Amino acid sequence: MPKLHFYFKLIPPRPSFALDANAEELAIMKKHSVYFDEQFEAGRLLLYGLVPAQEGAFGIAILEVENEAEVRAFGENDPSVLVGLNRFEISPMRVTAARAKG
């Protein structure tokens, strides 16, 4: 069965979060970063990063998974989501082409 792809948006608690996160929030985001690094190494994430949008920064990832339940579990197990700091949205995605970071 071919893998499915999903767009994952990590939504911070406030638009200014990337600029004014406190020490506790930064510690949580460190755990979030470790989690994403592990998921990338495991092959579930094709890419991820921060989008410094004018209305407020947010995180994105493109996941390659077996089914939608897997991507929901990925989001629900993000340490920043588990403690209620961030929330997420997902959307199915059709990858037409991809290029490795170079």
C-alpha cells in the first residue's frame, strides 16, 4: 500500500510566541524539537520547520504515513500538544514532486 502524505500545522498559543516564549515554554519546545528530530530520523517526516509569517510564526511538517490515524497520533504525542501549549491541524496532501535539501 502506498504511503500517504499530510500537511501538519503546529499552532502556537499566541501570534507573538516565537518572540516572547518564557523559560517554561522554551523547555517544552526543546522537547518538541527532540520529538520532531526523532520522527524525522524514523522517516515519518519528509520536512519540517518554522514559518515566520507576518501574522505570527507557526510550524509546518510534511508527513509520510500509512493512514490518517498515524498522523493524528503523531500530533497528539507531540510534547508541546500533550501539555496543552500548542495545537495542530492536518490536511491530506498529494505530493506531486519532491527534492531533497541540497
